[in-house]
Amino acid sequence: MTSQDSQLLHALLNAFDAERLGEGDPVAGANLLVAMACSLAAIQKPGCCLTDSRGSTVGVGTNLIVSGPLSAALIDEKILSGMARRQENLVDLLHRAYRRNGESVDGCCLLPATSPDTRESLRESFIDNPSLPGLMQDRDGERLLGILLRDPCRTTIRDLRERPAVFVTGSTPVRIAKQLDRSLPGRPLVHACVDVVEDFTRLGGTMAAVTGGRGTAVITDPDGLLGEALRTGLPGTNWISRTVWLGDGQACLKSPENREVDPGVILEGIEERYNIAMDIAWGKRVGNLTTAPPVMQREFAGDQIRWMDFLREVEPDFPGISGSARNLQATLLFGLQAMIDAVRVPSGFGLATGQVGALARFTVHRMARVRGEMLRLAENARRRRLEAGIVQRLAEGPLCVREIVRKFHAVRTETCHELLYDLQAAGRVYHSGGRWRLVKSPAPASSDSGHLVLEA
């Protein structure tokens, strides 16, 4: 990160008291802050976005994988438990209303009635008379009819009782799929916890659908199994690349060079602000089922262009990042602003777009760095397996390079030469008479000999 980005990032983390949020770990605090912002965006009505004076929009909502014991524990306690509690209370509230009032409970609003919706009136007219003779005489009739197709039909409280799931959680794909079938029309927030590395494969089909547009996912991985899943190349895990990764560790978080930078005004009570903002978000999502989704007015177009330029620069190190993190900056801006607006703001406090951009770039830089380290470890493990396989085959007798390559699947001649030279340097093989042979008395084991050797 640049020194300017570092200063902007630390100013934001100081303002939101990230070190306290992370219980002394600023990275865990930053992860919790990102997850708070993303969850606030995810729980909004479908269509929630940023818009500018020219009418351009960018949607909000980002899929997350939270890997590591501290970050996963904090997010489970501070975010997911509250989500589950609100979901249970919504179902209970709807059941109580129906037990007391029976089928007389209907309509589209749990709140006092608001003004009529013109679009809904048009929709009801169409249902009563599909030919719409009066409407279709108008030259704009086709366009008016098309407008009705932009959004789903009005959801009533009866519909909400039958499909109440705003927050979906489960330990198995079957359980998650059943809840998705009972989800409120739109994009539910879907949570799953990974307990063993094979869960990444088992969740594959379900999470591919969720991250592909059916919802917004947050996956918790308390044992840090994400790296093993990527290193071992488990099948059915392509959906992982559609998420933003939040992991434990201090990498990429450096104190700004100028330690005399004014930390600015601190926004106190972050957890309470978040809970109030989440109350408001749930209220908007289910309180009046006909209201439009929240829209934040912000001149974001230039920032979004620069953000996409940044993601394209990172793309070679993390293929697919331009898609998975496209909405990250906008999502953080929306979610953090919702927390700020939830309670009276202290005098002098302000959220700079540059600070949000620095937090977004910090998150992406960490993803790219973690992926690079995982790939490096995976390549080292692969080479150790191949070296062990070469030694095993040479134990049967001397072989030339071509004969060695034929005994492996998809190993290039150049790679075979490199591995043989490494083994030669370690004193385990030697070359004589055009063939490679095992050294009869191997040299003392190197520091790498303690690694687990898998079959080639």
C-alpha cells in the first residue's frame, strides 16, 4: 500500500475504533468492520444501490469468506447471532399475528398504511383485466406494461408468513436449500460454517447458486481450512473465487510513516450503532413490503472507475477479482454510512470516500497476498511429491529423463530436469552414463525432510 493509503486506512480504523472491535487485533477489527458494512448492505431490499446526479447506479452486496478463529468468532458473535435472533423473532411475530387474527391478517405492511403505490395500482388493473384496453390505446402502453415487469408483484403479509426467510443458515446444503425455498422474494443473506475441508465441495452447488445471484453469502471458516481447500484443488470449489476473503493475521497492515497524524474524531459505540442500523435495515426490509429499496445519493462514478482500474491491476495475481470485488467499495461506503447515520454523529466527524477506498484496497491486497502464499505452498508440496516419486522410481533402477517422464502424468521434461538437479544438489541422486541413479548412501536429511510426503 502507498503511504497515502496507509494514512487513510489508519484514519478510518482509528475513527471506527477497529483495534477495540478486534479485542486488541486491528486486522480482526478491520475484518469485523468490513463484515458489518457488508451485512448491512446484504439485508436491504433487492435493488439497494448508490446513485449519482446523472442517474448511474452501482449495486451493493458482497459475498464473504471469513477464515481464521478470531475473525470468525467475532463475526459469529457480533453479526450472525443477531441475524439469527431477528429471523426467529420475525417468524414468531408472524405466527402470533395469525394465531390471533387468522386470515384477516393480510395486506402488505406491518406498519401504518402509506400513500398508494401508482405502479401497484397499474399491476392490479392488469390482473383485473389483462387486455388493458384503455391502457394499450396509449402510445406508451407497451412501456408502461414493461415497467410492471421490473419488480415482482406486491408481497403481502400472508406471503411473508409462507416465505419469511431473510437470513438463512444451515450446516448442510439440503438444509440451506430448503430455507432458500422459503426465503422472502429477493436476495437473502445466507450463512454456512465450514467444519472440515470437504465442506467446501459439499457446499459447492448451493453456494454457486447463492453467489451467482440467488443471495449473498457469508461463510465462516474458524479452523482456517480455506488454504488447504485451494492447495489441494478440491472439485466443485470454483464458487470460492466469487467471494471476498477476510482472514486473520497482521500482513499488509503497517503503521503510517507519519505517526503524528491527527487521528481525528472517534465514532464511539460502534457495536450499538451497528445494531441500531441493523434494526432499521430489517424494519425497512419487512415493515412495508411495497416501499422502494434504499438508495444512497453519492457522486461515485469517478471513484468506481478508479476502483475498477485498481482491480484490473490486481487481476493477474487474483483472477476473477474484478467480478467478486466489483461492488466492495460501494458496499463498504453504504454500510459504514448506515452505521454513522444510525445515531447522532459527534461534531467534526466525517467519512471520506478516500478512506473507504483505502479499506477496500487493503482488503483486496490481503486477498491477493494470501492467494499467492497458498499457491506457493501448493507448488512446493507438489514438487516434494514429485521428488518423492522420482526417488521411488529410481529405487527400481537407473532411468533416463524420458523414461522418468513417462512414469508420471502430465510432468514436463523441463520440470523433471529441475527436480533432478534439486535432488542432485541435496545429494540424493547423481547422473552417470546418460542415466540418473540413486546415491547409495544418502546425504543427511535436509530441513525439508520433515515434510509430509504424499504419493505422486
